[in-house]
Amino acid sequence: KSLGASALKAGAAFVGTAGLISVLKKSVTAFAEQELAEKRLEAALGRTSQSLLDQASALQKVSVFGDEAIITQQAFLASLEFTEEQIGSIIRASIDLSAATGISLESAVRNTAKTFSGLSGELGELIPQLRNLTAEQMKAGDAVTLLSDLFEGQATAQTKTLSGSIEQMKNAVGDAGEAIGGLFAPTVITVANNLKSAANFTSEFLTGLKNIAEFGTAEGLEGVKKQSDATTEGFNNLGKGVGELRR
């Protein structure tokens, strides 16, 4: 009887939790993606760079790219040990290059970064002017300057189209979601931990039931009683977490 009552409580808690998680999932996920991108940049640089974060935020407003996508590319360049100044110039040129050519931001950043090794690579085939630069000039950053001059303003122009406006709207909604997710993240972590505990306790309890079915021993009965108590405790913890989330 005690187990049945606990199961009913657990079922009600699960249904309530599932509904709340469905509402908050997108917001919390958006916050998590933003947080992960910023942590990657911090790890690659060995410190936090407010100037690069500010650049990502500013570029989101004049392009179709979300700041988390821009920060991810900044982190990639930082891992290659480019300076903050070089990262800033590569990102700006790559955003316009992507808008002008239709290639992804990731591809634009990687190919632009390659020019610092003195090789034009795929961009040399796409942009004839790059083939006029020497290896020394590209290593000095002249290729980035050339790309910036050729495609300046393309990203901003893209935002003035219907598809560009829609993407910017999505980015704005995403920012709002990140803010909401940031508020709920600590509580969601608490609930997730309680769910994990309840799942672990339930698994142990079912193992005890299996032992009784197979062996029918007094030892098995004593074991399942202990696991039942632990499962009830887990369900109680889950209920507390749900209550906190509802508040």
C-alpha cells in the first residue's frame, strides 16, 4: 500500500514536471548554448574578453548570425592563438564574406584564417583578387583587408531582406529566451538532480523485486524494503524540486 501511494505521487509529479520542462526547455537550452560558447572562448583565451563578447553582440544586430554562433567562431580562432585584434578583423570580414557568397559562417572563418599561413586555398578559387597577393602579404593580414574592402556592408544589406528580418527576429527571441533560461537554470539543475536520484532509487527497487521473484528469500524481502524506503525518499525529493520549480 505504501509503495502504491508513492507510485501515485511520483506519477503526478512526473506529469507536472514534464509540462513545466516542455515550457522552459527552449529557454534553458538557449541559455546553456550561450554559456557554453562563452566558456569555450574563455578557455581558449585563458581569460574572459569583454571586447570580443561586445563585438559578438554588436554584430548580431547587423547580421543574421546569433551572438552564440559568432562567439563559437571567436573561440576557434582563439584556440589557434590569433590575437584579439586579429580575431576581430577575421570575424568582421567573414560575416560579410558569408553574406556575399552564401557559404556558412564557419567555412568563411576557417578559410579566412588559412590566409594567415600564406595560402589562399578555396578562397583563391572563389576570389581572383586574392591570387595577386604574395604569401608574405597574406601572412601580414592583407587578405583580410582585401576581403573587408570587397564585401563590406554585405551582412547589413542581408538583414534588410525578408529572410534576413526573420533571422534577426529569431535572434532577438533567442536573446529573450536566454535571459529567461538564465533565471530558471539553477532551479532546473536542482530538479534534474532530484529526477536522477529518483530514477536511481527506482532502478534499485526494481532490482530488489526481481530478486524476490527469482529467489523468494527473506534476504531479498529485507533488501526490497530498504530500497522501497530509499525510493520513497527519492520521490519526496522529487516532489520538493517540483514544488520549487512551480514557485
